[in-house]
Amino acid sequence: MLDLDLLRNEPERVREALCKRQEQTAIVDDILALDVKRRDLLQEVESLRAERNRVSKLIGRMKDPSERQSQIVAMRELGQQLSGLEQELREVETALHEKELWLPNIPADSVPVGPDEDHNVVLREWGEPKSFDFTPAPHWDLGPELDIIDFERGVRLAGSRFYVRKGAGARLQRAVIFWMLDVQTRQNGYTEFYLPFVVRREILEGAGQLPKFEDNLYRDVEDDLWLVPTAEVSLTNLHRDEILEAEALPLNYVAYTACFRREKMSAGRDVRGIKRGHQFDKVEMYKFTTPETSFEELERMTAHAEGLLRALDLPYRIKELCTGDLGFGAAKTYDLEVWAPGQNEWLEVSSCSNATDFQARRANIRYRPEPGAKPRFVHTLNGSGLAMPRLMIAILETYQQADGSIQTPAALRPWMGGIDVIRRL
């Protein structure tokens, strides 16, 4: 959520930011009109309340019964008028809040301007794609041949874009998750959380997922509980409505969750394999920082994601997203893409973003710069550390051997129970 004072005082800046994001600007005028109406109604309401209080005190001191009765009747009429204005004020405030929820974050000044993903900028690359003396197979062939991925039973259980991991494939999935959590907690100083996989509506609003992405989320209608699309949602709201102390920042959190997305916005894309499913696993990094340090912490978080790929010896590249490809709540984003030789393409395995105070305003998370100081909104950052389906694709396709087996990356072997090579049993 943007600062309403920013829209009042610098509406052109907000319009320019929306244009850079390829968004319509009419919403700015809608919000400003509602804001004016709200302030006018509030002034009327406060004026009538003051008049009611003034006359109420006078009535108590009146000795003439007829005069007292006349004022009582007048106050009843004023009360009815006030009640109507208060109801109208509530409706306008609700409409204003709902409009504000649709405004995306403003891109940072350093973000490259461009209309779509074709204008993202590759900042650097690491590693060389592995050379094979055979044609590397895609994971949708490797998995079934090794009997570690079962697509047919996944569809039988839950429908399209679901799959089953089996045997060493399930063990490898678990090993990667455990390893990533251990690296983040033991080496990088993150505190681990185990979180609910369902949240309330206001939690999704606080993280910037609702109302924008409602059609892409899974929901239990009876209890109005929503399956999390990412642990970012829950981590954002851990300090909802709290005031943090400056010396506690930055707070570095990490969590594993299953993630659930309906993928309606990607209908017909990447239908083969496990690249784009409705359920996937992810380890999420999250930071609460001061405004002065947030972009420095973004670089640090991105380096932590890079470290995982280097430890797995997987070639990757880092792209800075342009304004037209930024996520709804992000002010600046780096995508980490890993090379998948079987598919012969780069796959995004991490997206590290600085949301500045956008989420903090929605979830009301502040910090006190010093004792007695006025609270300010924190900055929040999130990053995949890492996202599993595409990381698993890269591991399977990069570490495949000519006989169809898969070597276990050295970094994962302590978590694999002695399985150094995955073969069909």
C-alpha cells in the first residue's frame, strides 16, 4: 500500500510509476476523489458531533421544560442526520481502502525501465553449462525411467499439474529442503519458522496477494481460509500490528512451506513435467529492515541464494527485472535462473525483492528508531532460497549420466542416507 500523502502531494510521480509498470493511471484520480469526499464527510460528521455535544450540555442546564423538549427534538433530528452521514463515511472509507489495495508499489529509481520481460537486464553469470558426450534427457523422461516421478498417479489423485515423487526422488526432495534450511540457519544467520499452510484473508491482504491475485489462490469457502501461495505471506504478518525496536533489525527469517497456486494466469504454458504445478515446495527467506539498509540487505539476501546454487555447482545467471515485469509489491527484484540442459533453457529458481514499506503499511508493521521516537514503517524483503520444482529439474538434468542414472550432488550426500547415485531399482 502506498502512502496516501504521496498520492495527495505527488500524484504525477505515482502516475509516472504506473505508466512504467504498464498499468492504468485512472485509479489515482479515483483514489484522490474518494479521499476528498472522505475528508469532506469527516468534517461534517465532526461538526455535527461537536454541535450535539454542545447542545447536550445545554439541555442538562435548561429549566424551561418546553425549551428543553424543543432542543431534545432538534437533537433527535440531528442524530438521524449524523447517523446517515456516519454510514456514508464508512462506505466511502471502505471504497477508498479497496481502491488503495489495487495500487502496486513504486519501482525504485535504479530499476531499468521496460514494458515486459524481454527488457530485463542480465547482470552476471556464474559457471559453465555442463558438456555431455550424449544428448541430455529432459526430466519428464528421466523421472519415470528411474521410477522416481509418477505423473499418471499424480493426475489420478488430484488432476492435471500434479505429480508424485517416489523412492530416491522423494528422498532427494527432502534432502534439498533440509540442506537449504541448514545452510540458512547455521551459516547465514536466519531464524527458522514452521508455519501454517493456511491463513486468513487479511493475512493475504497484508502481504499484497489479495485482492490482486484472488483468482490464482485456493480457498476454503466455509471458514474463509486460504492455502498459502508462498511462505512470504505468513512471514510478512508475523509482526502484524507490532512496533519493533530498531536494535532488533534486521530480522532474518526462513521457512519451508508447501505452496499452492491455481496457475490460471499460465494456462497452456509449460504443461510437460514439473516446471509449473499447482503444488510445490519452497524455502523462503524474509527480512524486516530499516529503510536505510534495505537495499544493502537485498544484495545480501541475493548472495545467500547464489551461495546455494554455487554449492550445488549449478550454472546460473542473475537478471534485474524491468519496471514492466516487477511483481505487484516489489520496488526492485533480482531473478536467479539456473541452466537446465535437458530442457535447454534457463529456469527461475529464486526471486529476491525489496518491497520497501509497501507490505508494512498494509500489515501495519513499524519500528521505533530510538526510545520515544515516532514509529516508522519497516522495509520488508523476500527471496526464494530456493524454489523446488525448477531446482529439482536442474539437478536431475545436470547430474544425469549416460546410463540414465543421476549422481547426487556432493553438497546433498550427507542428507541422502548413503545414496550417491540414483538408479532404477
